[in-house]
Amino acid sequence: MKDPRIHPTFHTFPQNFSTMKPASITQLKEELRYRTKEELLEYCLRMARFKKENKELFTYLLFYKGDEQEYIEKVKAEIQRGFSEINTTRYYFIKKTVRRILKETKKFIRYSGQKETEVELLIYFCQELQKMKPSFKKDKVLKNTFSRQLIQIQKRMEGLHEDLQYDYRRELEDLRKDVR
């Protein structure tokens, strides 16, 4: 006979575990208030081991958050390196690599979360795409990618200070001249 005090789910792995929903940000924030510094440090290090993106985000927060300009320069160097390594034998390879570079750039933009950084990095991405040989204008997909980034830059610029908008608007106009 089964012991009535023991709940049957305690003996087996929960059946609905695969559909278990993560806690909300509010719930996590509330729960983290009750943790010690050592526990928080352990959680952070464990999260860093879990995914490369978590480690990259921690790297940004710990080493670059205080110096956004240095972070921008490092990301620009990565963008430039990506464009220098493009296999230009066929447009298929060019498109694939450009999409990868843009995906990485947007990931780095997410880490920062600042509109100025996003605008500056997207402008730099477009400038590098413009300099690329063979020209992106010969391929419809690359031309559309370029145009979509210009639209994205325009949207992000609207929330910036007027002086920054003026500087970025001039760069954006230089980029638009090449598409026409």
C-alpha cells in the first residue's frame, strides 16, 4: 500500500517539465533580492558557461560598459575583419557572409542597448558594404539589405539628440547617394 503522505510526483521526474515556463523578469528580480553575493556570483558564472552569448554580454558589462567608444571601436574592427574575409568568388558566398556579419553586429548592438551605438555601428556596416568589391549594387538581396539598414538607421536617429542627428544625417545622406 502506498504511503498517503508521499506525493506521487516526488518519485518521478515532472511530466510537464518540457513545457515548464520560465519565471517573468519581475519574479526573477524579486527572487534575486534574497540571494547572497556568493550565490549571485555563482549564478553569473554558471550562466556564462552555458552560452557564448551570455559570456559575451558579461564581457561587455564588466569591461566595456564604462567606455562605450572603446567598445564601438572593437566592434568596428570585427566588422572590418568580417568584410576582409569575404569569399568574393560568387555572390552566394558574399550574401551569406554579409548576413552573418550583420547578425553579429546586431548582437553586439543588443549588448550595448544604446541608440547612438546602434546608429554608429549600422552606419559603419553600410560603409564597409559600400566599399566591398564586387559592388553590392549588382545583387538585389545585398541592395535590399543595404536599404533596410538605412531605414533602420533613420528610425534610430529620431530618438537621438539634435546635434547627433545632424552629424549622423550627413553620413546617412552620403550612404544614400550611392544607392540612387
